[in-house]
Amino acid sequence: MLTKQHIVDAAERLAGQVLDTPFVESRTISQIVGCQVFLKFENLQYTASFKERGACNKLVQLSGAERARGVIAMSAGNHAQGVAYHAQRLGLRAVIVMPRFTPGVKVERTRGFGAEVVLHGDTLEAARAHARELAEREGLVFVHPYDDEAIMAGQGTVALEMLRAVPDLDTLVVAIGGGGLISGMATAAKAIRPNIEIVGVQAERFPAMFNAIKGTQHPQGASSIAEGIAVGTPGTLTQEVIRDKVDDLLLVDEGDIEQAIVMLLEIEKTLVEGAGAAGLAALIKHPQRFAGKRVGLVLCGGNIDPMLLASIIERGMVRAGRLARIQVNARDVPGNLARITATVAEAGANIDEVHHQRAFTLLAAQNVAIELVLQTRGREHVAQVIAALQAQGFEAQVL
């Protein structure tokens, strides 16, 4: 059974091997969500994830014979990079099996650490089964991403650092995939402060641990922007610890996670992936649940595909009203488009796109529907632009 001593021993092994990452208050986010929020910047680790803690703790404990055989791991990305990086440091052969849906940035970085990458399967389970086959066939040591006490102990060192920096935290909010991080953190935190509250967060599309613990039957989706916690089968060892030591589990949807990613980027100037934003997403979705408390969040990873990030930022601007699509109906005569654009400019908005719709409209044949995509300061500003256009005699509406 995992104990605090296992985690303290892991912290001694990891000293100088991984970063003791910053853990600081975000005053602006605290004001927005209504509780005192402290952020643990695990996205600043060398591989941009907490996963290298567990990987390093596991690898340094291998026997000489096991080191000579080499290691194999299955991961959608962050565990892969952690194992690959520390295997390279220790001079071990590393084979990493990754599902085919893994973001390209994670695949290339894993290869960059010298690992042999095998892309196999459309699910984590299929990739895991293939990794087990390769381990047996080639005599490699299998390094599980979460269901291993050495892995769990390494991840638990995050809680030791958080409580050393801010001893009087009321609550820790931790993302759950397979459960390695939260089980290690809960074991350490409850031993140090028995009354501290531990809250786990899963994506609504991958509620495996939530279902297992709460006895619910929420359906599982096919994909999530939080692919780092998109785990279909909860861990056996981790599930036992979560049942015993975690106080509550929450679900967050894709929109909550997107909003949290954009908020951290804008306010904290820090880049997180979907899994890394899950904790903040829970505070955004359930503000009353945490009102007035001192809450520690783990920004557990920062490996996100640049194209996905660009899409999330753009969608976030739409939700905030800072990117808006409006339609202006007008007579199709020379000078009207110039009047419309001048009115928008005078109202202080910037035009991103202009599209004339003549055929697919119910307007009279001599009229045109002009669709504009605008950059604005927010929803109130959009309303001001619409009012300015209407004052000039144009029929205008938000699409």
C-alpha cells in the first residue's frame, strides 16, 4: 500500500533530477472564480508535464539486469516523454507505444528524446495491449503510466511541494486520467493534513474513474481536447486510493476546458494542454463549490498541438464576444459597402472578413446581405456597432 514515506523517499531520489516548480497565487483568477487560487506550474518541467516525476522515480529503482533489458511504455504523450527523457539520461533503451491519435508535437518530442516510437491502435487500450506484447517478445520492462506504486509515489511529490509552500490550503483540485497523480497527491496530502479536501476532475467525455467510484453510467466519448486524461479504463491500484482518500469527483465539459486554457494563456501568460486546464475548468463550472476556499491547482501539462491551440483561442474569442459575425442588409449600389465599413471603423471595431451573399438570401433581388467578421472589445461593443449601423439606416444583426 502506498504511504507518505514512499513519496518522501521518491522526493529524495528526484532531488536535482526534476524541477521543484513554482507554486504561486493568481490574484486575477482568484477574483474571477471567487476563491483564493494557487497554481502549481508543472508545465514548466523539462518535458512540460508532471509525468517525468513518476517516470524518473521508477527508472532509477530498476536493477542492473532490468536496465540492461531496456524499458517500454504506452502513452498518449506526456508519460512517453517522461520515460523517454529519463531513459536517455540514464542510458537505457526506451520503446514507446503511442495511439495513432496522439498529437504530432508529442510524437516528435518523444522521438527527440531518443525513444523508438511505435504508433499503434486507435485507443489507449489497443496501444497498451500492443506494448504488453512487445514487452514480452523483446524482454523489455513495462513502465505503466499510472498503475504502479513507484509511478504514484513520484507523482505524489507534487503535493509535498505544494503543502511545503502553502501549508494551509483547504482544497487540492487534481485532474484524473488513470489516477496516478491524484492517488499519489492524496496519499501525501492526507498524511500531512488529514482535513484537507481532495477533489478529482475528469472530462465528461472520459468519465471512467467517475463512473467506477460513483457507480454512475455516463457514456464515454470518442475524443477530447484533454487527451492526456482521456483514459477509458481506470487503474486498479489508483482506484483503491481514490476510494479511500479522495473526497469528491467532478466532471467538466469541453467548453469549460477551452475557457480555462484561454484564461491561463491570457491572465497567467502560461500555456497548458487540455488536461492541465481541467482543474481550473472545475472552478469555472462549480464556483459555489469552492467559494472562499484556498485552492491548489496543478497545471499538469503544457504539450498542446499548435493548430488545436489556435482553434481554441479563436473559439474563446467568439464566446467572449471579441470575435463576432454580423449580417448587414443593404441596397446593392456603389458606396454602400464603404458606408458600412466606415460606420464599423468609427464604432471602433476591426473587420476580419467580408462576404457578400446575393444568391442564398430571401432579400429582394436588388439587395445584398453582407456578412462581416469583426474584432471587438466584447459583447457590449458588438451591440454598439449594431446600434451605429442601425442609426445609419442599415438593417443589422448578430449571427
